[in-house]
Amino acid sequence: MAEAEEKEIRSNEESTDDSEEDESEEEPKLKYERLSNGVTEILQKDAASCMTVHEKFLALGTHYGKVYLLDVQGNITQKVDVVQVFGLYSGEEFHETFDCPIKIVAVHPQFLRSHSKQFVTGGKKLLLYEKTWMNRWKPSVLHEGEGNVRNVKWRGHLIAWANNMGVKILDMISKQRITNVPRDDISLRPDMYPCSLCWKDNLTLIIGWGTSVKICSVKERHASEMRDLPSRYVEIIFQFDTEFYISGLAPLCDQLVVLSYVKEVSEKTEMECCARPRLDIIQPLPESCEEISSDALTVRGFQENECRDYHLEHSEGESLFYIISPRDIVVAKERDQDDHIDWLLEKKKYEEALMAAEISQKTIKKHKILDIGLAYINHLVEKGEYDLAARKCQKILGKNTELWECEVYKFKEIGQLKAISRYLPRRDPVLKPLIYEMVLHEFLESDYEGFATLVKEWPGDLYNNTIIVQVVVDHLKKDPQNTTLLRTLAELYTYDQRYGKALEIYLTLRHKDVFQLIHKHNLFSSIRDKIVLLMDFDSEKAVDMLLDNEDKISIDKVVEELENRPELQHVYLHKLFKRDHHKGQKYHEKQISLYAEYDRPNLLPFLRDSTHCPLEKALEICQQRYFVEETVYLLSRMGNSRSALKMIMEELQDVDKAIEFAKEQDDGELWEDLILYSIDKPPFITGLLNNIGTHVDPILLIHRIKEGMEIPNLRDSLVKILQDYNLQILLREGCKKILVADSLSLLKKMHRTQMKGVRVDEENICESCLSPILPTDASKSFSVTVFHCRHMFHKECLPIPSPMSPLSFCNICSAKHRGPGSAILEMKK
């Protein structure tokens, strides 16, 4: 079906030129096409009055009493002049002429089966025709007396029909009428506003009459409620009213398709006239309904039609709906994914269209994802959303290099190469080098920072590096101090493996990547004469790098290069000393002067840790610079403790430091010197009284204090001395108690151990003669001595005790002193 034809048939009830309303228009749920071919020929001469749908066949009735059998394309397959019942796929046929007009016919759903040869007709009576055993058709009256039967629908074992009074349902199993649903608006003529019936399933009937819709459910009655009532009953589960008169109903899943007859007031004549019929999709609710979609249909001759002239039929199992009017038949069907995408593209909702195509790529037939994507990119470019258009290229163009290159040239034509530069593919696929060079040239002409970013992000093999280097060099001739271009040129040299030139630029710029470049490409041979530059740039990183690579640049070479920069030389040697105290031992003498000049706080730690430092040289430098603490240390280390102490007392005037020094040296003469120096200085005496108690007898100091000398805090100092003395006494007594208790405990333990027996057997030998300790003849007498050390001897093998020492000792463990080897047992026999 052409889009033009659909637009001709379907239109909004209220057309508008407002673009905003057009954009917010909801997508239609159905699409339409006219049934043509043979139908067009029929309706030019006659007018359609009714139609029935079955599988792939349509039965069309006309005002002149003709019935045409059509296929789904509208081609005529058979013409019938009288009422007939015949099989579409068999040769069975029945035809009959009736005495009165027939309004409606309904055939048993299983008519082809032998036991289901039944159909009903509606006129003034509702007649059931059944085939007898003699192949004759026997009519029986099911209902009469309530006016013409205008509609009949047969589903399963239930027949529903509508007459002037309402809708009835007959149960064919029990032959009982199970309900009567009266019509709501009795003011409407039933012939002008006929009832519409439709079975949704075997137990659900949909009734539309006037503006009222009722959905009825057939249910089984409980056995306890039977009595004289039918086994089934009907419950209305949904009921609501619509704005317009109902001409037809059909189910669509859990929704309803409603064909409505519409009247409107003409603006010209201000009179009521017939408007285009509407086809609505409605969601039933318990007491109301929700309109899902609504289409006004332009059918031929709609200005002259009445409500009874429209009919709606549907094909079960397919979402096909036939709108029948006297001069036109329109087929409505659910829109598929291709139609959905068409609508999205028409509304310029390209992103949604692309997403829908990707989700349904296996089912769509009309559209291609790539075509939609390209249309989307073009749409974004037209709107000026260049960055978004470029970003979408990644997803839409994928690995198609031809399309990528085509889009790049399009962006170049509109002057937006910068927009697409960030999204160009860099691996799988890779475009022609010319493409990347063109983009880089664009940035180089207008945006140095952007150019530098691309060079950093893009792999160097995407473009001809030599060409780009030459262009950058040309630009630098105009602006030689441009740091951005210099940094970028260094990166280009690196890509081109011209590391020496890159290193020179990085050092000139003092760029942080210089150390990474040296490590990554092993450029240590290139920096042997650039050590000062590296140290000036970042001494910490430079020293770490040099020390980590001593095998490539020796310590001697570094010290030599830094000879004219002693402050940098000190930084290097200091860190070397921290790592290893012995590696740079030949420079320790030099380091004394460097520490004294540039880093005095670390001089004393260096003097303490270094074993290769010449003490005389160090002492000379420290005395020249009047470094008291360092001089004191060196004097004490060289054995001149008295001079060191004298310097502390005279130069520093620090009694606490002097006392601490005397404690470290633990020399009685130093304490004597300290006392002599302090005896006429009351503050020093106070310090000594407070700290001397544990090293020197305080009485020696107290006796030397001149009578009448005023000493600050003397009482507190004396009290502290007494407290310290008492504390020492207590500690000694405590230690004594512990010692006595431990000695007694160990003595008891030793006594218990010595009281234990010792096993002696044939395997033991005499430690002197090395023969078995026990005789082979048990009847012979023997004498054995066993010591606590477990050594055993024959009695005769032991030396004869002397009058001075009558006790025996183990010859092996102890020859002179009594100890663990004392004799503990003598065995005789």
C-alpha cells in the first residue's frame, strides 16, 4: 500500500498546521488500504450492505441481493443469487429460496462435521435449520415475537442474537435461553442504529448499541443455585458509553476496535451533517474506557451514509479489520515494525527509529539500519549538532572505511573537521593517512592545543610523521618560543625514534616527561653531559634516576659533572650516603665541607655514621666554623673526652648536656672534672644534685659545697637524692628476695633431679677403658660409679682420691671443681 493512499484514507479528526502539535502527534496503531480489483467494479454498480470474513475468503452482500465470494485482494471468485450454504474446500452445497426476507444468517462453527449441519436465519423469527437423516433440512423456531432479528453470532455452543427489544443468548446444549440484555436507549430506531455483536472468545460477548458498550461473560452456575434455572448465566463485566454511535465492534487482544458513526455541525450551513467515520482502539475499564488511538476515515460517499450503512468485520487469528460502507471497503491492519520506523522517520525521530531498527533487525524488511543511521547523521548536521553527529558516526559507520572517509570529507566541506576528529577510528579500522593528516593540518592552522592533544592521543603510525614534523618546524620558524608546538614536536620526534632531539626539547622546556623518556628508551648515554640540566630541573628525580642506574652512569662521572655545582654535588652524595654508607667512601672527606656549607643539620648524623671520614679534617672544619656539637662529638670520638666536656661547660653552658655526656663516657675522672667546674656555680650544683645520684656518691659533691653558698632548689634536690637512695635500697631488697627465692627453688629442683635413679644396662660403657660397664659374668663382683652428667666409670678406672680432695669427679666434665659431674651413685656387687 502506498503511503499516499493511507494518508488519503486516514487523517486526524482535527487537522492543524502547528508544527509543535504535529511533533507531539501520537503514532497510529493501524494502517489502512482500500480493497480494490473486483470490489471496485461491484461497488460502481451496486452498494455493499454486509460482509463476512472466513480465513482467506470474504463474502460480500449488496443492496440488490447479490452475494460475492472474494479473496483477500478483492478479486471475485464466485457470485450467488440465492441463499446458499456450500463448502469452500469441498463439493457439499445447499441452497434454498425463502418466503420472507432474510436479515441475517449464521452457520454452525463446525458445519463441515457430519453432526454439526446446522445454521440459523434471522428475520421476523429466529429459525434453526438442521439436516435430518434423510438429507433434508428441518427448520425449528428458536425465538419470535419481538420484532426483526437483525444480528446473529454463533460461537461454540452459544448463539447470540439481537432484535428490537435487546440481546439474547441461547445455550445449544441445554436448548435454554440463558440471558436477555435489554437495549439502553429505546429512543433510537433499531433499524437505523442496529446492534453490533462480537464474540471475543467462546464465553465473552461484546455488545455495542447506540453509544453503549457492554462486555458480557458467560459463567457456569453453581450446582446449589440450579433449581429450575439454566446451568449458565451471564455477567456484565465492563460497561461504558462512547461519544459517537457504534457501527461495529471487534476484539484486539485485551482492547476493542470500535467503528463509530459521527455527526458534526457544518461551519457553512450550521446544520448537522455526516462526518467521516472513526475507527478507535479502546481499552475497557470497569466503569469507563481509555482511548488508545483514533482515526477519522475518508471513505467514498461518507456524506450520505447513515449509522446502519457501516459494518466492521475482523479475521480471527489475524489483526485484520474490514470497514464496509456502501461505496467503499477499507482494510485496517496492525502496523508492523517497518511501519513504526516509517512513522518515526516521518516525524524526524531518527534516534528512536535507529533503536527500533536495531532491536527488530531480524524482522524488518523495508528498512536497513545503515540507511537510517546515515539519515540520522545528515539530520544532525542540518540542525548544526556537529559534535553529536560525529559521535554517532562511531556506532553507525562501524568498520566501514569508505563511509568513514566520505563522512570526513562532508565534515571538511562544512568546516567541522574538529568536531569529528575525536571520534575517528584509530584501530580496526584505520583510515588512509591522508585523512588524519588533513585533520592535523586543520588543527595546526587554528588550534595548537587541540593539535597537541591529537598528537598525544593518536598512535604515530596513523599518519606520515615526517610530513607533520616538517609542517610543525615551519610553524616554529614563525613562533620559535611556542611551548605547545615545541612539546608536540618532541612527541613527534619520539614517535620517529629521534630521541636525542626529543630529549633536547624536553630539557629546554623542563618537561616532566623527560625522565620517563630516558627510562623508556634507555637514553642514559645521551644525558652524560646533561646531568646539570636534569638536576636543575628536578634534583630529587634526577638523583634517584642516576643512583638507580649506576651501571650506566658511574658515581665518578656524576661527581665530575657536578664539580662546578657543589650544592647539587652535595644533594647527589648525600642521597648516595643514605643508600649505602660505603659506596662513596672516597668522597666522605669532600662531603664534610659540603655538609658544613649546605646542610649542617645532617653533618652530625654523617659524622656518626661514616667510618671513612678523616676525623682530623672534620675537627679542623668544625672548629673553624665554630660547630660546638660536632666538635664535642669529634673530640670524644678521638679520645679527648676532657676537652669535649670542657667545651660543653664553657661554650654551651649546658649542665644537662654535660651530665649526659659524662653518663655516656662513664668515666670517673670526667665526673670529677664536672664537679670541680660546677662547685662554684649554684645552677650547675642543682643540676648535678638532681642527676648525679645514680652514678656518683652525692656525699662527695655535698662535702665540697662551700658553707653559706646559696643554691637554688637545694631542699628539693636533697629530697630527690634521699628518694633516689630509698628507691635503690628498696630495689636491692626486692632483688635480694627474688634471688633467694629463685636460688632455693632451683636448689630443690636440682636435689629432686639428683635423687632420681639412672638406668645402667649392657649397652653402657666405661668412659675410661671403653669396655662394657657391666661384666659379662653376672656372678662376679663389680663396682661402678655413675655421675650426674650420665658418664659412667668402673671404680678401678677412676683416679685414686687424694687426701686434699677425697671426693670423686667426672674426668670428662670436671677435673678440679665440684659441679654437675659429682658422683651420685656407687654400684657394688
